[in-house]
Amino acid sequence: MTPKNAFYAQSGGVTAVINASACGVIETARQYPEKIGRVFAGRNGILGALNEELIDTSQESDSAIAKLKHTPGGAFGSCRFKLKALEENKHEYERLIEVFKAHDIGYFFYNGGGDSQDTAHKVSKISEKLGYSLQCIGIPKTVDNDLPITDNSPGFGSVAKYVSVSVKEAGLDIKSMCSTSTKVFIMEVMGRHAGWIAAASALASQSVAEPPHIILFPELPFAESKFLTRVEECVKQHGYCVIVASEGTSDESGKVLAAVEKMHLVILN
């Protein structure tokens, strides 16, 4: 029996290593030609399947595929496109199955974060409902490191290093000028619901005196009075204060600080 082909696509914001994951899928598929035929990559994520814009990776040499491990960006193009519930837009799902049938695809690899894993699950359910044999596999990709069940998501390590080094460098800049210039510096990092990236900002710190002095997590409610008191203490003790805030930092009512209309400006002399 001729082996089924595979469809691979990238989704959401790309990471420094998303192409390495693509390389892993393609190289592994080539090791088992009796199990998987050709690997088609979707141009611009799941849109590549909906628009039937498929890239036949079998046309590329082994050396070209190997270079994906060191290629930045999204080699095949990504997208932010979330499939609606089956009841809301059945046509999209039927279109996917139609394209998969046309290209004899029996494996669906979707490389992305939470929404992408949800898409893989939805496609699995509709293929089962429509009686089409399709193995759906979600490949983790999120710098937030917030996918349930996974221990560590490819992409998090890269951003953890980047943020920790950036905070250390920014801290050295502020420390050098704090006697006559800026005393408080705030760096906002990604992480709507998980504070892994914010926590990673402390990796380059070797003592409590080194920045970041304060880290704001989305999992913990922001208490303004305590925060301001701590900032003042840091400035008095160290001469400056470096703060790392997760984008999802919220007040005690659950409202994200970025959405708060009135912000207090504190000038520390």
C-alpha cells in the first residue's frame, strides 16, 4: 500500500526555533518512507490548506532541509487564523478534508501555541466525523511556555536567554546613570497568563542587589501601594530599580494594567 502523505504548517508568532521543528518533522518523515510519503508544507499556516497552496518539501535536498535548523523567521509562512467551532463554519472543515483527500494526506502536523493545538484537535474531530482517516499531531511552539501537559516548549529557551541578557544590560545602563538620571526602568515582556518569561529575566542576576529588583507576574494580583513602596525601597537601597512586568499583569479586580485608563506617574528624586 502506498504510504499517505503529510501536511505540516506553522502558526502564530514565530520563534527562533520553529524552523528547527519543521526540520525535525521533514527529516524524520524521510527516515520512514514506508510510513510517510511526501511532506507538504502549508503556505502561511492553515491557510495553505484552505487555499490549497502547498509546498512539496520532497523537491528540496537533504542539505537544504538541514539548513532550516538555523533559519530565522517562519520558512513556510505563518498566520494568526483560528478555525471557528464546527457548528459555526462547517464549510472550512469540509474544505480542509477536501484538500487533504486531493493530496492523499493522512498526517496533519500543526506547529504552534494554544490556538494551534485547539485547531489540531478540531480537525481531528471533524475528520473522524466525516469518516476520513487522519492522524493529527500538535507540535508545541510558544515562547510563553504555557501549553498544558508539555514540560518545555521549543521557543521558550531562546526568549528566556534574550530577556535575561536584555534585563542585565538595561540594568547596567540604569545603574551607570541613576545618580543624575533615570532611577526606575520597566521592561514589559510577553506572557498573558503565564509568568515564565518574566521569571526568566532573573537568570542573569547573580545577587539580590542585581536587577531585576521586582518581577510582576500575571498569576499574582498587582497591589499598587505595595508596589510603590517596594520601588522606593529599592531606589533608596540600590540607587535605582529595574522592574520586569508580564503583559498580563492585572489588578485585584482582574483588569489588565495595560487597559487601566488612569496610571499614576511617580517621580523619584
